[in-house]
Amino acid sequence: MDDRETASLVEFLAGVRRVVALTGAGISAESGVPTFRGKDGLWRQYRAESLATPEAFARDPALVWEWYDWRRGLIAPVGPNPGHAVLAAWEDRFEDFAVITQNVDGLHRKAGTKNLLELHGNIWRARCTREGTVREILTTPLPEVPPLCPDCGALLRPDIVWFGESLDPDVLDRAFALSAGCEALFVIGTSSVVQPAASLPAAAARGGAKVIEVNLEPTPLTPHADHFFPGPAGQVLPLLDRRLRERTGGGRRGSGQSNGKGRSS
Ligand SMILES: [Zn+2]
């Protein structure tokens, strides 16, 4: 990414209103969250793929919860990085800004992002297997394993989309609508190969959006992206944000366009 390309992107971003960021494991890894894949994913003798399934939970809910309890313990002390912070601040910069994440660690919310779609759920939430009600459980380690629903006594399960399960169709519909309707889509810290999230950049491009990729290494998306910024999100995003603030005089929604909603600027 040379300086002229950055300048033209900044010029473009200064004039857009609807922006979406799609994030994945890379931005969490920068904060120190293990990926729980490969060697990182081993717990006792188990692999993530053998625990994060409905079958494993049906067989041994306590074992599955012990594993999530361990993961929650690793994630609890981890904080958002400057990349998360910029995305949280962009809710003020752009008229419509949303984060769609594949991460379950809750770091976007910790950073202050409110307009957030969590495609794969959230490790800090549990769902009643009988009633479907969802509650937040922040205590770690868990006081009881497996935890039971305080309302009906049924088993709670992690509010996570497991291997072999479908994404919440509602969440997925909103993710596609946001992507198809945005003017710029950032793809950050994700290899863009896992479906259905991998289709979101294509939906954005079809809708006429610019696709801007921020990843450590090129990915299958890179040849299709309008811009590729190699590097950690925690460096690239603050740099872009600084350039954008310089361009717009630090103002919020700095393009000065009427947003048609009567909001004051
Ligand atoms: Zn219940």
C-alpha cells in the first residue's frame, strides 16, 4: 500500500456514510486470544473439533463446559487492542457503521462497539436447552459445571454456533443486508475462506462497495479486494483513522453531506 493509494482511499472514506467491518480470529490473536485451532486448540487430549459439537455436548455436557470454562479463563484477562478501539470509534465517524464478527470472545463489545453482529455467538453467554433463553454469565471459573437454567433447571449450553450447526438465519440475513448495502467493507483478520462469512465481501462488491482487506498475509480474497493493507489491524487501522481525521479536520461524519435523517453533526 503506497502513500498515494492510502490517500485516495482516505479521500473516498471521507465521503461515505455506510461502512461495515468483518472481523475474524486475527484481530483477537493480536490481543493474545489463542485461536483454539491446531496446537493452540489442544486441551487435555481433545481437539476443538471434537468438543464444539452438539454430539459432544449430548454425550458429556460437563466435559464440554469444562473446556469452555478453561477458554473463558484464558480470555477473561485479555483486552481489546487499538484495532478494536478504532472500530468502536468509527460508530461516531460514519453515519452507519457496523461490525460483523466471527469471534466469540466479546472483545468488540469490551472496546465499546454497540452495532455488532456476532455470527458465531459469544462465549460469555449461555442458552437454556429447554427454553432457548439467553443469559450472560461472566463469572469464571463457573460456579457449577455444567451450569443449569435458574428459571427451569434444564441444562444451559454455550451460546455458540458449533461445528455442524447453522448460523442464526436472522443474524445471517442482517449480515448480508449490511454487506450488500454498504459503500465500504473492511475485512480484518480473517482468511475469508470460512462460509458463509466468506460470501459477505462478494455481496458487498456486487452492491458496488469498495472492499478493503487488512491481514498479515495475502488471502484468497486479496486478488478481489480493492485495497490490501498487509499488517496487524492494531497498526493499520489507527494509521488509517489518523489520516482520516487529518483529512476531515477531526470532525465526526466529516463529509458535511446531509444525511437525510436530521441528525445534528
Ligand atoms: Zn430454562
